[in-house]
Amino acid sequence: MKKNYQKELDNIIKKQQEAGERPTLLLHSCCAPCSSYVLEYLSQFFQITLFYYNPNITDQAEYEKRIEEVKRLVKEMGLSDISVLEGAYEPEKFFSMAKKWPGEKEGGKRCYDCYRMRLDETAKEAKERNFDYFSTTLSISPHKNAEWLNEIGKEMEEQYEIAHLPADFKKRNGYKRSIELSSLYQLYRQDYCGCIFSRQEREEEKKK
């Protein structure tokens, strides 16, 4: 039986509200469009710092364009209490991982290891900076496996002794709302995940 991660998040938020708490959250951001709804939603309940760590974005110009859009989004949404923490740009780390999976399609084992790489770094940063929770915006995408993301998050919680915030942000029309917000703020919406493999697969689909 699949877990209801939205219900788990609801329960955490309810307990915090009853206790009058607003915990700190290090939120991994993959891009501005995916971050938009998540920020609108979670900023009511958490003190958020966005963590931009995406070595999978293997084109540097694309990487820089996406981080600037994240910063612009935070500013234009008027979220003055939210800061953006930029991690190291390490495409070589991604390629080192990806070479284990030659010919792997999008959504497969390479993607699982990519999730792990980004969540591992997020959990480490959250622990070092004494955050109450860590999580990621990735689950808002219908192309991302929320079960995998939460499974890895739980593993990192145990490894680093820092609480993982369970979530499946595509629920309750989260993805739909992210599209609306992307239009409202005229965000750059890429049509591939970020790595060279997802871009190539997308280009092949367009040709067909």
C-alpha cells in the first residue's frame, strides 16, 4: 500500500500549529517553476531557506539561468524572509554517477541516483546549519517519483540525524498551481529535467 505523503505533511503542520511553532526548513530547489507553489504553500508554516544544488544541470549557461530565475521568483513573490543558498556547481560529480547507467532511460536508475545525490547534499547542509527539517521541491513534477524521493529522504534522515519533511507536492493540484504561478511571474520553464541525457531524450521526442 502506497503511503500518503501529503497526509503525513498535514499531520506535521497540524502539530506545529497547535504548538505555535514555525520550524526552519532547508528546501532543495530544482528550478523556479517547481519552487513556486511549494514556496507559496510552505512559507505559511516554515522558515525556509532555498538550497539550489543541481549538478545534473550539465550546461553551465542553463545552470546559471535557472538559479537566477529562482532568485527572481523569491524577490517577485515578496518573500523577503526567504534566502537562497547556492551549492557547489559539480557536473563532474553527476557524470561520475551517470556512467554507471549507460543507455538508461529517463525515470530509471540514473534518476534514482541523481535524486540521492541531491538529497544527500541537502541533508548534510541542513545538519551542518542546524535546520529543523530538509526536503525537496522535486515531487511536484508528474515526471518525478515521489515514493523514491521520500524513501531516500527517510534514509538521509537516519544517516544524518536530521528530520526529513515528507511530501508529494503534485497533490491538491500543486502542479497545476505551479503552472499558473509560472505564467503569472513569466518564469522560464524548461522542457527537460536538466541533464544532457534528458535533453537528448526530449530532442528525440520532438523529432518524432
